[in-house]
Amino acid sequence: MATLALRGEKMVFNTGAALLDAIVLAVVSKEEEGTYGYKITQDVRSVLDISESTLYPVLRRLLKDDCLAVYDMEYAGRNRRYYKITEKGRAQLTLYRKEWKNYSEKITSLFDGRMF
């Protein structure tokens, strides 16, 4: 599990598999032609304290679930693996966004002492 980060500080909330999947899909969806593993890691690290050893199983799971496609391209004399979101991945991301909005609104209501 990863830990949410707040401006360089660690937060106490751990991140489950579904939220990691949603975050990775959101990051990959930003690049029309896809993006590579190291850049994904850096982008995710801007909001989460996560290691590459945590991220790559997420990428493999999303590939297995057909939410991501993969292709290799040469860069500086080496092959670089790129990940691109699929239509199934876009549909899953849409679902995650709806679920996150609903979930976060309910938690915020509880924290603020409001009923829902």
C-alpha cells in the first residue's frame, strides 16, 4: 500500500488497490499517446508516497484487466515501455471518478458533522 502525501509530508491514510488503480489510470489518461513507467511513477509520487515496486504490479494488473495497452519505443538507444489507456480503462476511470466523488462527499460530511 502507498501512503498519501501532503506537500512532502506523509499522511496517515493508506491507499488501497482500487484507489491506486484509479490514480494510475488518471495519470496515464492525461497523455494521448501514452506514457512510460518512470514518468508514471514520478507523476503518482506528486500525490502519493509510492515506490516503483508498488507501482509496477498496479500497471500489470491494469494490463491484465485490459484497462491499459502497452507498446515499446526506442529512446536514447534503449527500448522504453509505454502504457496507454484503453476504452475499457476510460470507462473504469469514469466509474472510479463517480465513486470517488460520492465517497469523498460522504466522508467530508462526516468530518464536518453534517448528515447525508
